[in-house]
Amino acid sequence: MAALLIYFGPLTPMETEARWFLATASGVLSLPAILYSGFHFYVAGWRTLRAGVPGMDALITMAVLAAVPVSLWQLAVGSDIVYSWWSC
């Protein structure tokens, strides 16, 4: 929900620190979903990749593995533009 304030909220470009804080808070709050709730997808995706028949679970796993590091990098350099890592 914090990410919605970034993209739809009344924040102006002058409030970049608030936008960065909301992006970071959104990421921290979504970690349980990424780690715990997504674990089933990661296991199934890895199994289908090893079997040579990747399915939708493998695509979800690859998307999360691509979005999380890019979003972390964006936050590390001070940007508030994240790839909804935090809401995958």
C-alpha cells in the first residue's frame, strides 16, 4: 500500500526523501510475501527448470530474481523508482 502513495499520491518532486522512504517501507513490508509466500513458486520453478520443462512457476521465479536486485540497486543509489519488487 505504501507504493500506491508513491505513484498515485499527492507528493511533489520536492518531497523526494518522503518518496524514497515510502519505497523502502514498501519493500520491507513486502519481504514476508516474497520470502514466505513465494517460496512454493521458487521450489516448483527450480524443479521444473531442472526437469527441462519450465512452466509458469519458473517464469515467476525468474521475474522475482530479476526485479528484487534491480529495485535494491535503485534504492541504494537513492532512487524511489522500484519495480514493484515489493508487490510481486
